[in-house]
Amino acid sequence: MTPRSKPRTTRDTSPAATGPDAGGVAPLTEAPLTERQEARRRAILRAATQLAGKGGFEAVQMREVAETSQVALGTLYRYFPSKIHLLVATMQDQLQRLHRTLHRNPPAGDDPSARVADTLMRAFRALQRDPLLADAMVRALIFADRSVSAEVDTVSRLTTAIILDAMRLDSAPTADQLSAVRVIEHTWHSALVTWLSGRASIAQVRLDIETACRLIADD
């Protein structure tokens, strides 16, 4: 089936458009979803999460998602043009939940690098509890092409926002700090991939993340 167009929405992509309620995602600025549309979208994401959690990447089939969420297949494609779009959006949803949790229970300590490392390990442990879901979302990120660039960018902005929150900066981040954040983000994603593929232990993941987070102290 040829994917339908998505409901028309746009997002403010300015750096200032972040916050705990949005999970670091800019608010909708044009044709926001109605309450009914948002409920339908939430049902779709819950179905994708459920299917991925039980059977991983291969278990997330668009027809199955439509049936599980009780949404017409054509409607599903209007929200998410492909399985990759859907699973990247699922990761975005998981990161938003984590961001809100971290705002309620932020990392303690005076050392910014230690706080960031603790935050990312908390995120890692959350994914570790549901490895099939984690694998499905990460595979979607790896397979994503240019058509999914907006969704992938949102995942990246969420990860950046989580790291910056843990740093607790008194002012806007400098160029060097943002560069360090990008390196930390890349390390975290790479560590997740190597762990999911069985090529790294939890201890190695922690060591890599803590090593990358020391870049903050070097700024």
C-alpha cells in the first residue's frame, strides 16, 4: 500500500523551544492535533510499543499495529508513512517519558560529568528492561533515510536536552559544550548498539559513557 500523507503539523525548531512538558520537543505551531487525533496517535504508539516489546522489530507490522490500536490501516499511514517512521516516533515517545521522569527526579551531585553519566545510565537501564523494544527502536534509527530526518532530528534534540538538563548550566551552552554533548550523545547511541548486538557488557557501556562525559569537565 502506498503511504498516505501525514496530518499537517509543523514544529518550531528553534533551540529555545524545549522544556520539561515537551520533553525537549518544540511545540506544534500549525494545525495542531485535535484531542481525538492525539488520542488516536497515542493508541498507535502504545500498539507499536506492545508489539515491539513482545517480538522486536519484525513483529511491528503496520496491519498488526492498525488492528491492535483499532485504527484503520489508511489512518495509520496518515500518521506514520512507514514502520520506520512509527518506530522512530516510538523512541521519541520513550525519551519524552524519560525526560519528564528526570525532571521529577533529577540526578544528584555537584559534578556535571557525573550527573550526565548517571542520567544516561538511567536511560540505558530503562531500555535494558525491554531489550526487544530497544532493539526495534535502534534498528529503526539505523535504517532511517532522509524521509525520516525530521523524526530522527527530534530524537537527537531530546537526547541533547536530557544531557543539558543534567549539566545544569547557568547560561546558554557554548560551542565547545555543545560539541562535547554531541560526542557524548554519539557515544551513548553507539554503546547501546554494541550492547544490543552482544559486543559490549554493561560494565563496558558504563566505562565508555563515563569516559565521554569527562569531556564536560575538560571544557
